[in-house]
Amino acid sequence: MKLRFQKLTAQNIRAVWQISREVMTLTEDPYPYSSTDYDKFVEKVSHGTAIVASLKNMVVGALIYYPSYNSKDVIEFEVFISKKYQRLGIGQKLITQMINDASTHNIKRINLDVLSTNPVAIKFYENLGFTRFVTEKNRFFINNRYVNNYKYFKIIN
């Protein structure tokens, strides 16, 4: 599997958008994008740094990281891999690439949020060395039930 990383461009942003819509459902995201939210997605992404993963010139996933609201040496991120290409190590490679990029920009810590309805992601991030530091009990009401939000962090420098 020859995975290639590239920046987000006008040529690949629509593919990244489509993957985010495919995989970021209410199980993974309390505010998934609707089919009419493309401009909102483009606006949000413009405030971050994106790493796009491609196989054979086809976008299969992306990771977008943003400066934290609280500190200039902390970032937060979201990652999405097309369902067809999940569990092939692409997410781990994207996170490794983000950590390498962030290290060169004096980033000290990475934060992320995971819903309690997403045990696969919880295990994935914990296996990558992320530590849960906050549990927001009943943070969201999704599909007629309350859902916890877990906040994780990883120190990188």
C-alpha cells in the first residue's frame, strides 16, 4: 500500500468533504455536516492545517488540526478515513505525520474529543498514547439519549 500525503487543495477538498460526510455521523460527531454545509466546512478547514492521504491518486482520508482556543502550543484535530480504507493503519500514519509536523512548530500538546458512543475510536486513541483527562457526563443528547464526551491529550515535546 503506497500511501501519499499531500496538502489540502482546491482539487481535493471536495473529496475530503465527502469522506467527512460519510464517516462523521452522530455516533462520531455531535454536529455532523449536512449536505448543505459545504461552505461551512471550507470555512472551518481554512483555519487549520490539513494532511490528505491518497492511494493511487484517490483521496482516502484526511486529518485537520487547529490551534487550541486556550494556548498557542496546543492543537486539536479531527481525522476521517473512508470506511472502505479503515483499519489499514492510515489514521495512525496521519496522526504520526501530524505529530511530526507539530513538533517542528513548537507544539507541546494535542487535544481531542471522542464521544462515548465511539468505542473503536476510544481504543484507537488510547493505543496511540492519548490519555483521558475529562469526562463530560451527558454532554450531548443524541438519538434520544444522553452521551458522554471524553477529552483526551497527548504530550509531544
